[in-house]
Amino acid sequence: MSAIFGIVHLDGRPVSRAALETMRARLAHWGPDSGGVWLRESAGLGQVMLHSTPEARHETIPLWDDERQTVLVAAARLDNREELCDALGVAAAERPTTPDGRLIQRAFQRWGETSPQHLLGDWSFAVWRPRERRLFVARDHIGVTGLFYYFQPPFFAFASGCEALLALPEVPRRLDELHFARYLAIVPGDYDHTAWENVRTLLPAHSLAVTADGLRTECYWRIEDAPAVRLGSDADYVEGFLDLYRHAVRSRLCSLRPVGTTLSAGLDSGSVTALAAEALQERGTRLIAFTSVPLHPAGHLVPGAVADEWPLAHEVAKRWDNIEHVPIRAETTTPLAAVARSLAIFPQPTHAAANLFWLLAIYAAAQARGLGVVLTGQMGNGGISWSGGQNRIFYLFARGDWDAGRSALAAWRVRQGRSWPGTVKSQLLRPVLGPFWQQRHRLLRPGAPSWADLGAIQPDFARRVKLRAAARKSHIHRLFARPFDPQQERALIFSMNAPLAGPIHQAYGAACGLDIRDPTTDVRLLEYCFGVPDEIHTRDGGERMLVRRAMDGLLPREVRWSTIRGRQAADVALRLLDHRDEMEAALGSLESAPAVAEYINLPALRSAWQSLQARVTPQTAQQATMLLLRGVMAAQFLRQL
């Protein structure tokens, strides 16, 4: 994915070319193929470009519109090119040489600041109007692209990667303490904040306008507003879903270089891989699928989950003759080395610190094989493979829908082969008592914060930033219970995952010259999945039934009907023990840094490490994943700061 950047002085002072070149240099790896800078007095915009589609070779951004006196920069791969070309009157002969940036410019000429509603795909763009002294910036519906900005009037700057902002002298490298505390304590919220004070991320499906009068943001789309989908038969729902899913995958296969996928044992990446293999097989083209493979047997550390996803993933690969299945063991990438690499690419601590070693190893392997695109299925859980909600049956009774509740309970019992007492216990008592049982030790310590066992935050720091109050304001239950309302649960999946995952994967991909694309973020597909009746996802007492039925003949039966979730990085604790000296050196360096101890509970990190060395259990492994690695990553970030 390409990158964009820009600076505006709202008081009319000239922007220096040196400042723009500094931003371009920090983003150079995002766009090795082309790029440019537009500069006129108090505003400057630029782009660096990766040619990932045939049309991209004809891109000449920044684009100046002399008639309307506007300049546009865009980092974009559009899914609805044909529909846009039809609406904008682009002749058939011109379409192969009309790049996506030019289509966005024409869309802006037609629809102005409502144009984001008409653009589907992975994109972000900015338009400067010198006459009105108005900057308009927008980001795609799901947040696949990243867009960061800094605003301290009269100075405004934006960039696809926050490293370009941090290179400017006007942007102080100061810690956003409350956001950092939320990270350490695993308290969601403040999704537009970053680890850097006053450096914000433009939320998905949002635009902003900046003038001398100030900054205004606007939401142009909400998945909750997806129109209802009502069809004539159950088979129609499955057929409609599969048509949209196929289109979502195929539109993301347009690439100048070979395509690969990440492949786990699950339905999301499995279905993406199967549909990609189907499409490429028609062209006589091969697909490379990468699967993370543990170095150590770790099933005992993740009870109830799949620790080694290779066997099921390989069944998917065997189903298609054109799939080359590649195991990624990441022998040369230690968990701590991956943390350091991540911070060098994306200068903030990330939530999935335990997954970094295999994820970065996959992208490096894709780069080594000359791939240009890697498909993932990161956003499947709330969309294509929606379970119906963990507590959906309980909620039917809770809202007074007794007939539907009894019917759903009976269907679940038959599908699971459970007794009535076991069914009632699982579906009605567990939602109420489960969170209390899981967190029973906290009930014995009523004064302890809910993050006491898995958050590496220094207690005095948590009190200073009033973290408890922030957690209550964010409506986070003190026992971290899941919401009863399935729609609330579904919305939480999107609000937590969409703003975080997209920019990180794009940054990692850019570091390896890759375009990371996710068919499960397709807007039309997501609106369909949200719009169909709830019972389509939970037909006959099952879960994720829409995608399971749609994949009949495309995925092996054992994958389609598996109800055991895979646990990526299941052996990360054992990998840490393989490199004890590395962890000891890291902890020792942190313990000698007084500034780190102000924020990080270093004794808690040391205790978690000692417990893991003494005995490897599911509990000590979880602490190594959630507390130790996240804490070390946060501390290393502070050292760099």
C-alpha cells in the first residue's frame, strides 16, 4: 500500500520543502516505485507509491485540478472500479489506464466531501483547496489503511504512518499517559488516540475538515446501519453470501506480482485461501499459503484450543492442487527480537505482542519469494463467521423472547448432543456465573483493580492518571465479562479491531514491500452479513453457519465443521525459555532505567518470568503472553522515547 503525507500552515506561513522531504524520507519504504510532492506557499502534500496493480503504473499523484483549484493525494486500491467508472463516465478504452487516484479525484469533483460514501476498498486521501484554505482528509470504511494527524493551531500535519509525523520538529515526542495506561492495563477505549500525545488516528469511516476556524470530524458510515437483507429461501442467503465473498476475494487478487495468503486452521483464513485458490486455478496460477508452525508441543498450555494449526491448514492446501503450503517456524526470529522489529516499523506498542514473531516471519518469507500481495482474514469474526454471540440464547430469554429462546435452546441441545441439565448449565447459567468463577480470586480481593493479574502497570501511575475512572467511563465491566447483548458484542469486535489492526498490518507489509489485503473487510460483504436475519448465522443450533454452509465443496469437512479454535503462538512461552539470556538481559536493562519504573510494574514482570522458569503451566504461559511480553514491549518503547 502506498502512503500519503502533508503539512498545512493555517496562518499562511509557507511550508518548507525540507519538512516535506523529511516526511517522504521516513515513508520511503512504503512507496519504492514512484511519488511526488506538491508545494505552494502554506500547504504541501505528497505521496510515495507502491505499484501493486496494473492501473497503479499510470498513477501520477499529486493531482492538481486547475479548473477547481484543488490538489489531491491518495493511497488507494478500489474494489468498485467498474461501478465508479460507469457513474463517472469513464470510457471503456480509458479504464485500464485510469488509476485509482484519478478515480478518487473524479469522484471528489462529482460528489465533493460526500465522495467517501461512494468509494469501496482500501483507501485514504486528502484534498487541499487553496482558495478556501480548506483541507479535507478521509479514511476507508473499515480502517484497512492508516491515517495519523497532529493538530496544534495553526499547524496541521497528516501521514499514513505516524513515523513521518514524529520526524517533524513541530510534533513533540511526548507520551500520551492515559492511552499508555490503557494499553498496559488492557482497558479498551480512546481508539483515536496513539501512544504519542496529540498524535491522533482518523477513525475508520471518518473524514475531517481543517480550516482556520478549527477541525471537524464526521462519520460517514456505520456498519450498524446496514440495510436488512430478506430473501426468499435459506439457500438464497447462502448463494448471495458466496457470490459477494467470491467477488471480495477476486477483486483483491489484482496484482502485478504473485499472491499469497496466511492460512490457519480456522474458517476465516481457510475460506479466503480456498476462494483465492479457486480463482487463481481458473487462471492457471499458483497460490502460496503460509502457516505458522510451533517449535514445541504446546497443547497442554492451551486446553480446549488447537495448538498446532498445520494439520487442519494442510487439509485446506491439499484440497487445491495449485496451493503451495509453506510452514513458518520462525526459528531465527525470537519473540523479543520480533518486539524490537515491530517497534522499529510501527513506533508504538501493539496489543498482540505474542504473535509478532510468526507474523513478521510470514511477511519476510513472502518478501523473499517475490510476492506482492498477502491476503488475510483478520476481520472475519464479526462478519463472515459471526457466531451469533457467545450469550445469544441467554439474551433471548433476558429480553423476554421466550419462544425464540426455547427453540434456540432445544436446537443447540440436539446439535451438541447434550442433556437438558447440561444445556441449561452451558447456555443459561454460564453467562451469569462464568465471569464470576473465572475471576473468583478478584472477588476475594475487592480492592484489587480488574487488571491486577494481567496488566503490567505501575500502581501509582494507574492512580495518577485515574485509570479506574477511565475504565468505568468506557463501560468496561469490573470482571471483564463479555456483554450479554450479541449486537453489543459484535459492535465491540469492530470498534476494538478495526482501528488497530489495519494500520499495523499495512506498516508491516510496507516494511516488506507487500500490500496486505483482507477480503473479510469488504463493505458489501459485511453489510450483507449484518443484514441477514440472525438465525441464518445460528441455523439448527449451530454457530457461524452461513460461512460453513457456503464453503461446502470448497473447504474440507473437518475444517468446515471444526468448533475448536486455533491458538496462534501457543508455544511462545517455550520460545522465551529457549532464549533465557535474552530475556534476562532485557529485564536487567529495564530494571536499571528509573524512567521505565515510573510506568511499568517491573517486579511484576520479573515475577512472571521467574514463575514461568519454575513451572510451565497454562497460567504461567498466559502471564508470559499477556503480562510479560506486553510489558517488555511497552518498556522498550519507553526506552526509545
